[in-house]
Amino acid sequence: AALNAGAHKTYLIEEPLAAAIGAGIDITDPGGSLVIDIGGGTTDVAVISLGGIVINKSIKVAGDACDEAIIEYIRKKFNMLIGERTAEEIKITIGTALLNENDDRLYEVRGRNLINGLPQSVLVTPQDIYQALNKPVNSILNAIHYIVDKTPPELSADLLIKGAVMTGGASLLDGLDKRIEDMIGIKVNIADNP
């Protein structure tokens, strides 16, 4: 497509490098930079140094998996079927990666009752959605922990100073940055335009 649009040369680069450039990270810096790119279909975690990827891991758990987890949770708990768009709205509105027992917000969800096939509405809480998202969030946390654990010691010191950068739409999940910080002990910054 780029060649057909008139570009003379086209280069393909790995997604974490593109995410780092988009987030304003100087990828040519010899110090290590941790990039956590949580998109729709995949989560890419990488340590970047001197314009290349030192270590990376890509898993097929990201925003779409979170939506599917919400659909499955609502189906099991309330015997109700909802669509992907509704699941995404729930995730954006009251989705959270941190459990807060004092959060008393309620969100009305409409769908189809699986027993009688009729329209139904139920009220869900942030605690419900925390439970629903626990499995995909833990998969993302495990991938990040793996990369931090396998990072060479010299670059690990850089990560402590610079922190990590999160990009991708699913990085906006409430509390996810704090949960990652608590796990790896490194400051996590969300890109200005993730």
C-alpha cells in the first residue's frame, strides 16, 4: 500500500519499536527502555536499546480478550448474553484492574436472557468487572514480569531510572498502570496519546 501510494522504499519494523517511536521514546539511546503495548489483539512487551529490541514477548491477550472475558462473566453470573460492543462499553466505563471495595457505582447492562430468550437488564459493579478481567490482566502481568526478569542487569538499572511506557488502547484500563508498578517496582507512565 505504501509503495502504491508513491513511497520509494518501505521498511517494516517490529510493533514495540513503532510503539516506542509513537510514544516519543528515543530508541537510539543506549539505555534500556521498557515498552508495554497493549492493543486489541496482542500485548507486546519489549526492552529497547540502541535502536533495536533486546528482549521481547508477545501474547495474544489484550483488549479483545478483556471484552470476551466480560461477555463470559456476564453469561455465567447472570445467564445473559451481551455483544462485543456492550462489553467494550462496560470495560471503558467501569472496568478496573484494581479492586476497590468502596467503589459503589452501578452500571446497567442490557442483553438477552439465555433461559427464556427475552430482553433483560442487570446492574453490574466495578467489583464484578474486576473479577471478569482478572484472568486476562494476570496473563499481561505475567508477560511483563517475564521480560523484566530476563532483562540484562545493566539495562535493568536504566528501567528503574526511566520507568516503563504503556501504549495501546487497552493500556487505559483503570488501575492497570498501578497494578504493574506494584508488581515490578518500576514507575509506569501511560503515553500521552496511547
